[in-house]
Amino acid sequence: MVQTAILTKYICDPGDSSAPMTRPMWSIEHMEDAYKVASHIPPDITAAEAAEAFVRWLFHAPREPDDEAILQILIHDM
């Protein structure tokens, strides 16, 4: 889910005039971060809830009410 969101963001976003290889490298870094926190998802949080909160955090998007609690679990050591 996170991978799809990251790819969609970088494909649809007009960009910031960065070097052509920069955005793919950022995608790899973001996926590495997602992989690190995936094991922290507790059973009472769905993969979709965790993915949405993570992607909003990653791209500094406005957060939903439950995001803070989810993010405290997911990214507590990042």
C-alpha cells in the first residue's frame, strides 16, 4: 500500500526541478523507512490505516484524528 502511494505521488506530482534520478532514490529511501516500521503495526490497526498515516507523515500532509496514535507506535524510534 505504501509503495503504491509513493509511486503515485512521484508520478503525479509535477516535481521540484530536481535531477531525474533524485525522485527514484527518494522512493527507495521512503520504502526502506516503511519496511523498518512495518513490523510495528499492532493487530488492532489495519494495514490500510497504518499505510495512510505513514504516507501522510512522510509527505507532510494534513493528518487525520487517529494518525498521531498510529504514528507514535510506528515511528517511535525513527
